[in-house]
Amino acid sequence: QVQLVESGGGSVQAGGSLRLSCAGSGRTFSAYYVGWFRQAVGKEREFVAAISWGGGTTDYADPVKGRFTISRDNAKKTVYLQMNSLKPEDTAVYYCAAATIIDRAPTGYRFWGQGTQVTVSS
């Protein structure tokens, strides 16, 4: 069993930065791939980024490539999402999730956090 807790959300002006954290619990956390997803009001949940268990493989959705960076520290059981050059369209609730393979589909993820709100104003 893996439990995930996101933190680091908040309100920022366009062009600003935020760093989200996803703290995991459970002995097997480091064995899971971790993904970040986001869901804006009235929209479906969408893939943002994912990282392999060792951190050697990452994947990014096109809208965030070059602006967001995913990383993990297995010793701290934490995955990070550094978000730079934020845009109003990045406004959403951001969720982290754990899966046994790197995947862009939400259905591929077994464990989910409760989400953290990110609001970017113009």
C-alpha cells in the first residue's frame, strides 16, 4: 500500500514558479513510477509528467515541456514537480499518483494523492 500527499500549491502570477512535492509512504514507494496529473474546472484529468522508479526515465506532456521538471528523492520518498514560467492555463488541481509502469493514462495509476490547487493569474 502506498499513500501520497501533495503540497506546494498556491497562487502565483504568470511567469512565476512553484515547486510541488509528493510525499509517499510505504516500504515499496521507491519501486513505483510516479506521475503528475492536473484537472482544471470543467475539464478531464490530464497527464503532466512522470518519472521512473530510479529517476532515469521521465516523460512530459507537450504543454509543459521545457517549463516543468519532475524529479525524485527516494531516500526522502518524495517526488517533485518544479514549475517555471507558469501560465494562466496551468491553473488546475494537481495530483500525484503511483503506478507500476510509466504511463500517461490515469487508469494506469493505482494510488492517488488528494491534490493541491495551483492558480496562475495573468
